[in-house]
Amino acid sequence: MTNPSMRDRLRAIRPPVNELAPFDTEAAASDPRELFEQWLETAITNDVSQPTAMTLSTATADGAPSARTLLLKDLTAEGFWFASLTTAQKGADLTANPRAALTFYWPEHGRQVRVVGTVREGPRAVSERDFLARHPTARARAMAGDQSEPLPDAGTVQSRMDAARHLLALTPDFVPESWAAFVVEPETVEFWQAADGHEESRLRYRRAGGAAGTEAGTEADTAAGTDWVRERLWP
Ligand SMILES: Cc1cc2nc3c(=O)[nH]c(=O)nc-3n(C[C@H](O)[C@H](O)[C@H](O)COP(=O)(O)O)c2cc1C
């Protein structure tokens, strides 16, 4: 079965017609964090819509996948940070299987970044700081609800929200135990750049000494003074 009108409609879609930056993979930073910061900064300063939005992909212990959009909250020497409730689907997945992937897509720049790594819960102080910086309604909602569970009737939702707001009014610094900041400690970080005429480029960084081997005849290099091997991939 095919759906010709849908198929034609999808094929007719074109990417944004912005001028695409050249990607000089030879000159790329030896540390992926530096290159990521450059690309993120470009996305932020050039009005990419929601430049910190990223897809977090997780899987249960037996491999059932799940993915959702989150916001990047920080980028440190440890890795890429996000914050969420530990009690929802992603929290259960990460408890059973702490490996995860992040995907950023900045369409206006034809850029994608993929991160694969191990996820660790951050220190309590980081989780608390994140929670206290949230909008009061978002805080009340996180306290009132059971993220990812079926929504009860409107009256129950309202009374749980009222109770959460009341608790917040009494103790403005309250942070639920179930709110956590997590860091994805990267093992590989891959940068993909579109170019006119389908001349895309991919550059993958992987931690030196990691499991993935280097094929004979490829251009992998370990930049002096870093833990990262850089290699270009077929796009
Ligand atoms: C743009 C955008 C940003 C989001 N940011 C967050 C976030 O930072 N933390 C969060 O818990 N959920 C965020 N969400 C909601 C998640 O996508 C998801 O629905 C929720 O975390 C439940 O996921 P789970 O059931 O897989 O645990 C965001 C959704 C969108 C569309």
C-alpha cells in the first residue's frame, strides 16, 4: 500500500535555504566540547528556534527504546546536563540501563550533533538549583503530578495543584526528592554538517581506548594532549 499524495507532499519539502557554513574537519577542535560550544553559540546567536532542545533516547534493560525532547541545562567538563523527574519513563530506563543518546538538530544551519554516553545523576545541589530556577507553575506541576502516568479527572488535578502551590507558598525552597539533574558523560560525539550539492561532512570523536576500533586506511587521529580520537565518517 502506498499513499501517493502524502509521499509527493513529503518529497516536495525542502530544507531551509540559509547559507550553510563550511565544515573544515581538519581544523576542528581537538576536544568535542569546544566544537559543540561553537556550534551551539552559532545556533543561539543566529536565532535557531529552541537551540537547546535535544532528543534523549533511552532503552529499557531488554532494549525497548524510548525518546523524548528535553532542554540542555548545562555543558561542563563532565558532559551534557538535563533535568527531570526520576519517577517517569526516562528515569526508570536510566536506572535499568544508564546508557543513552542525545541528538541535537539545528535545521537553519543543516547541523546535527549526536552524543552517546553513560548517564549519571548529578549532585543534589545541582538538582536543587535547577528546580528552584524553574517557573513556579512548572515547580508546582512537577510536585503535583506523576509525570508519564495517566492524568486523573480535572478536579483531582486541580486539588493536587492547589496543594502543591500551598506547599510552595509555605516553603519556597522546597525541592522534591524526585527532581534530578543528570549528566550524559560522552563516549562519542558526532558532528554532521549539510552542504550544497549533498556534500555533507561527518566528524566523530570517540574516547581514546574505547571499544570501537579504527579501520585500517582511515584517517583517525588522536590530537596531542586530549583523550579523543577524531575520525571522518562517510556521510
Ligand atoms: C521543547 C521541549 C522541552 C522539554 N523539556 C523538558 C525537560 O527539560 N525536562 C523534562 O522532564 N521534560 C521536558 N519535556 C517533556 C518531555 O519531552 C517528556 O514528555 C517528559 O519528560 C516525559 O518523558 P518520559 O515519559 O519519557 O520520562 C520537554 C518537551 C518539549 C517538547
